[in-house]
Amino acid sequence: MKSNALLGLGASLFVPCFSYAQKGQEAKPQTPNVVFIYADDLGYGDLQCYDGTRVETPNVNKLAKSGIRFLNAHATASTSTPSRYSMLTGEYAWRRPGTDIAAGNAGMIIRPERYTIADMFKNSGYATAAIGKWHLGLGDKDGEQDWNAPLPTALGDLGFDYSYIMAATADRVPCVFIENGKVANYDPSAPIEVSYKKPFEGEPLGKDHPELLYNLKHSHGHDMAIVNGIGRIGYMKGGGKALWKDENIADSITTHALDFIRKNKDNPFFLYFATNDVHVPRFPHERFRGKNPMGLRGDAIVQFDWSVGRIMELLDKLGLRENTLIILSSDNGPVLDDGYDDHAVELAGDHKPGGPLRGGKYSAFEAGTRVPAIVSWPKQVKKGQVSDVLVSQIDWFRSFSGLIGATLPQGTAPDSQNRLGNWLGTDATDRPWVIEQANDHTLSVRTKDWKYIEPSNGPAMIPWGPKIETGYQKTPSLYDMRKVNEQENEADKHPEIVARLQAILKDVRGF
Ligand code: NG6
Ligand code: CA
């Protein structure tokens, strides 16, 4: 296996990685349990503790009060696959071809030989698990998986001791959970076939059979395979008893997360808990339905909050809360209509999913990548903090390796910096810049005061359905982030600042 093979290459390969250590980090390594709670498409303004109106998120509010709430934290990309790729590898996704929004039958995008954040925890003595949304491919080759047999490469090759995941997203086939590289609850009477090229004969499609879409109709796309009365992206056959019911996804992944915590209560563990909420199709469990004025999207946020609450409750009960570091964030910004007729647009009212920020999921504008972020570790992190320090998820890798005193093989996490002091609230020095990737690969450089968006030929609005401004312009854009967000392009007024930020981008990108 990768980690052992690498270890076999000899000690010279291993260098301690304290190169970017911030002040106050000379402290001895510690090994708290670490739980990443990674929401999907949850916007900067979607939580009550981030001034979300019209939604109650008591558990997340409580988590925020117990630690630090960040106001200027950034995902690396405004969609899921590149954001997750970067966060788990510490390498910007735009350096690596094939890291855009992945199909459900994509081959595993992070290759086994790559040293991931899970490898880092595992090799430091942690039990590791990934539970929930994956969206980074499985197996060796696009479209060639046999879903009826163990997959040749899966999360066990990336440092996760245990995994219970959705291959991609809830709106993409295959609609089954994969547990440790095999379809969970596999039903031999219903062999699974998946294609993103052509439909299977005799399988009804959403576009031809609206009467079969009894749970949720599509608004754009999502008109291929029908599973659980909901149209999906991609074609699928079989699955039988293994097929998920969307209304049970949160229960199912939360239960598996709780089981993992219980099993590992006596040793340090790293849990990557990636929720399906609040991605489409939003189809929360009945007990969350009809309670929120924003309809299904609001109910899905409340369901997310419930999952967070269950995890905190169990950690409390087991006496683990004090020495567990929980970090809660989102993979990218928000979208209302992302392809299903769930009335998210009409029912939003004055709720602003991106808060005061411009744009949304997919955009180069700030709401694409500025996301909620909360860190709680009662033993070590002072409670009740709110921080506007500029931080990026790309730094989780080396910050946490700094925390636990891990040594990393050379070349690991090349874009990640140890900024543990920022994340633990002991150092308010801003990251000098963060890089953000939009859906069409337009890159932006954000400093505390400025944001530069490089020129792009893309359209001003997302063209396929969601009503979202992209932030793309054919000429350079420069926004003063001390003002109301990204209203006035000041590139002509401040050519020297444009040049400075372009130089940063050139330096980081290499051209
Ligand atoms: C888009 C899907 C959208 C969502 C997104 C990925 C259509 C029309 N839209 O292509 O619904 O699945 O991909 O979202 O198919 S992400 O959060 O996983 O990146
Ligand atoms: Ca997402």
C-alpha cells in the first residue's frame, strides 16, 4: 500500500514540515480527535449564526459559541470536486487536469500514490474515516467500474480505514452507498449497471416519464435515470435494495459517523463527515419537512444542523468533546435553483444564502468561495471568538500536520501552509493571499483588502439554469474588499495593485 511503500523508501524522504509555522506554534504536538464537518453548497449567509434570517440552526450556533467563527474563510473552488481535491491533498486542483465536477462513474481522481490528509492522520496513529459525499471518483478508470464486485481502488488506498460514501452526489448515479469499496447492502437480484453515455433499454427516463417523478421534478438537467421518484444525472440499472432513499441519507450517514466515533472512543480518530445537505436534490426526512418557511432548502439546512447536533451530543456523552477539534465548513457557495423544482427561489424571501456577498456557487465572485467556517476545541481554543483573519481550506493539511507533529513525505501538500495559529485563534496575521477557482477555471487572488479576478471569456451569468452572476469579465477586475462587495471594478484606477496581484498569481501558478 502507498503509505507503507513510501515509508519503505527510507527516512531521508521524510522532512519535518514546520516551514510556515506561525508564531506560538512551538508547542508540543497534540493529538485531539479531529472531525471535519463539510457541508455541501452551504452559503456564507445560510446559518443563523452567520445572520441567516428565516432559519434556525441551534446546534451550529452552539458549536460556534464554543469556539471561533471565521468571517473570511475560503474554499479553494466554487464547486465540489476541485474544492475537495485541494482540501484533501493540499494541492490546488487547477494544477491537476481532471479535477472538475466529477461524474458518478469517474475513476478515482486522487491516485493511490498520493499522500492525503487521511494518510497523514493514519500514519500518526489515528483511526480514519470518510463518511458521506465523496465526489472524487472510484476505481481505476472512468466508466469501467464493475459495481457488483469490490472496486480495485477506493478510499482504503487514500488513508481512510473506513468509508461509507456516496460515489458522487445525490443527483448523480449510482444511487447506492459504497462501504469500504463495495456497494453497501448489495442486492444480488438486481445487478448494477451505470453509464453516462447511453440509457439502458427498458429503463424509463425522467425526460420521457414525468409521471414517475413522484418525489421531485427537475427544473433543468436531471432528466435521465429515475431513482426514488427523482430524476438524476446519468443512466443506471438495478440496485434493488441497495438503492438509497433520499429522505434517509442524513440519517444513514449520521448513524455511520456515530458508530465510527463510538468504536474509536479510546483512540484518536479523524472523521471526514461530508454531508449531502444542502446539495440538490433536497429531499430531507419527513420529520424536517414543512417546518421552515423556505421549503425544502430550509428544511435541508435544519437537517444539516440536526446531524451536527447528533455528533456533538455523542462526543459529550462519551466525554470526548473537550479534546475533539471540530471544524465545520462548506465546499463552495450557495445556489437556489440547481436543477430541481423545489421552490428554493420563490421561498427564499429575504434570506440571502450568500449573505452580503456577490455571486454564488460556480462564480468567481466572493460568494462562490467565501464560506462559513467554525473551529471548536474546548480544551485548547478560547470560546466565543469571531475572527476576520483571511484563511483558506488549502491550509488545513499542513496546519493539522503541524498540530499533531506529523512528518510528511517530500512533495506532499505543496500548496498548503501551516497556519495553525490562525485556525486556533492565537494568531490574527492574515494569509498574505488566497487563490480562488471559479467553475470555468478563472482564478482570483484575494488579499485582505483587494480581490483581483483574471480576465475570462465566460458569460456574465451562469448559462444553464441557476441565476448566478459569474464575475467573469474580458478585462482584469479589481475590487476593493473594504467596500460593499465587488460592486465597482477599480482595475483602471489602481494599475499598480492589479500588477501586484497578477504577479502573485503568476508566481503561484508558474506562468
Ligand atoms: C451541475 C449540476 C448541478 C450540480 C453540480 C455539481 C446540472 C444541470 N447541474 O452540473 O445540479 O450537481 O453540477 O455540484 O446537471 S457540486 O456541488 O457537486 O459541485
Ligand atoms: Ca458543493
